Amino acid sequence: MTIKAFVIGHPIAHSRSPLIHSTWIAEHGIEGSYEAIDVAPAELPGFFERLRAGEFAGGNVTIPHKEAVFALCDSVDPLARTIGAVNTLVAHDGKVHGTNTDYLGFLGNLDAGAPDWSAGKKPAVVLGAGGAARAILVALKSRGIPVILLNRTRATADRLARDIGGDISTGALTDFNTAVPTAGLVVNTTSIGMHGSRFDGFDLDLLPPDALVTDIVYAPLVTPLLADARTRGLRIVDGLGMLLHQAVPGFEAWFGVRPQVTKDLRARIEATLEH
């Protein structure tokens, strides 16, 4: 029997997930498929009925559905509840279970790209307090990393810090130069970096020489922030690995095989990106 999985979003044509999963399906000789399906918000309940009926083993969820699927799931993993978003669905016995693998993707990417990144437990400066930041904060908390959360609107950062709990201090983006001299990691979770946009007034020379800079944006692969950090001799990890590593747990749940994120897979996805 063919095992079917999917990614849903609206729009969805840009998604690289079908290329990732179809590569693994072929690699492991699985009789299966993974397709991108455009589901408008009003069509979500109907799509969940198809899931409960057994048409699919499960799938991924992307913008704008990550929050909306909460109410439609029969059960939601506690971590996904803390993060406030579901990105992976598993269907079994007429029920749909929701999880979030973004935090695993973030950790997997840094562990692969800079294996010692969390060893010193130096503070991480996290830029942005939107939906994407939630999974990053949960990931850093799981490793015992203190966080300095900077956002354009300080009150939004304060609310998020209270929601997640743990060792999180907050500030405005304009506090960057004050926050970074003791930092071991800088994480950009905002959309700044897409289309050539950049942060104003950030002095990366203030970072310790062994600091790591990462960006969850992966198109372009090297954002202006990462390019500036590399020019200063700082270590960088781009955002593509997060996309690849977050896909692993879902594939294992649907197809019963744990795939590997390889250089060849990365090269295939990288070839589809604008540089």
C-alpha cells in the first residue's frame, strides 16, 4: 500500500519540503508519496476529515495554518502547545496528533554546523519575538542557554518571555550593541535579511571572536547579517539546515524510517535557492 504524506499551506508552490521528502522516499525504496497541497483557511476542517478517514499518514503544516490547526487536532504534544504552533501532523486510527519539530530542526542545524555551540552556556541574543522565535526559545531553554530577547516592540518581547519562562531578559532591537559583548550566539528570527534588507546600527565587532551567528531565513542562503558576520571572521550557520533537520521526525513517523540529512540532500535543495 502506498503511504501518502503532504505539506499544506496557502500558498504552497514555493515549498522545498516535497523535494526533501521525495529524495528520502527514493533513497529508502519506500512505496510512498509526499505532495504539496494548497489548502485555503476555510478548507482546513474538510482537509482534516480526509486525514481522519485515512487518506494520509500525516504531513507538514506551514503558513498560514500553524496556529489554526491547533483546534482541529485531536491531541497536541505539550511542547507544541508551549511553542503555540503545530508544524507536523500524524494520523492514526481516525485521530490526528499535532507536534512541532521546528525546535529540533534549530538544534539539529547548530549541532551539525557548530558542534560545540552550547558548551560554554554563554547568553544567546535572539532577534524578534514573533511566532518563529517561540520554537527557538524553547530549544535554547532545553539546552540551559540564557537568552537576551530583543524586539522592535519591547512589550511583545516581555509577553513572550513570560509565556516561555526560564532565564530570558528582554530589550529593544536598539539594545543590540549593549547586549552582544558577552554573547555566544546571535539568532535572527525576523524576516529582515530577505530581499537584501538589513539591520541598522548593529556593530558585530562587539561580539566575542568565538561567537556564532545564525539566521532562520534560508533564501537568500547568506543573508546580509551572515555576510557581515563572516567578513568579521565570526562563525556562521545558515538557515537551510533547520528546514532539513525539522523534516526528519515527521518522515520517521509517517514512513517508519529515520532519514539522514546528507551533503547531497543539502546540495539538491541549495540548487533551488537564489544566491
